[in-house]
Amino acid sequence: MTDAVSKPFRRSAVRPLARRALLRALVAAPFAALAGCRTWQPDPIDLTAADWQSHRGLAVWKPAGADLEWTGEFLAASAPPRRAYIQFAKGPLTLVEARSDGDRWRANRPGFPPIGGSRGVPDRGVWTALLRVLAGGAPGDPWDWTGSIEGEWRLEHRTTGEWLMGTRLP
């Protein structure tokens, strides 16, 4: 009687398949890296330039599905044609930074990879809706915009309950 330990090792049919898959991955990886798409890297902006209108103030943000509200300072700026920039910070920590330039946009949050695109600013939350408002457009459905960026304002999602409200500082 032989036990399982003394049986000679048999190569299974799975091992050649795994080798082929690994070989294909190694051959395809350099081509995928060369052909991969890259997120738009925006040029640095000078918010003190004559074509930029900047608004600073205080804001309160309630993310969708959250019980907590975030308070902080906001900087919102816009310039023709259809350029916008937003920064929401709590002290020295920037919580959200987003910008758009025509149909291209990009948003950053600490701890998350940057997101962006080149097919118009989508409905990806309150920050992209605010980018659309700053660029001179409507926030889009299902967002409600009340007030003016030059005074008190509120942006609210009718379905999720996410909202952002702010007031401009003199």
C-alpha cells in the first residue's frame, strides 16, 4: 500500500495553460503600457490673472448617504471660455480640488486616485455640478441651484440628498 506522499508528482493539464497565460501577459504588458490612456494633466493656472474671477468663502458639504457635514473654506474661480476651478479645504488640508477646461475635467480627493475625462463634465457629485455652474452652465438634472456664487448659494441633489451650500466672504 502506498500513501499519497510517496506517489510521484504528476504534471496536470492546468500547468501548461497557466504558463501560456503568463507568457501572453508578459508579452502584452509593454504594449498595454504604451497604448494606455492618460488622465488629462491640467496646466498650472494663475488665479490672479485678469480673466479669472475668484470667490472665497465658507461652505458646508453633506455627501450623499452621510450623516456628517463637512465645513470648510472654498475657493471658486471661473474664466472664459468655460474654465472653472474649485478648492474645498479644512485648514491646511485640501479635501477636494476640481477643475474644468472646456470639455476636459479633473477632480482630486486625498486618499483617492484622481478622476477625470474629456467628454464634458459628468454628473459625478456636487463638485462636478458646481464646476458646470461656474463655467456658465446649468448644474444639470437632478441638481437644484439657488442663489448666486457672489453671495449665498446652495446646490442640492434631489435624489441622493447630497448638498453643498456656501457664502462668499467680503
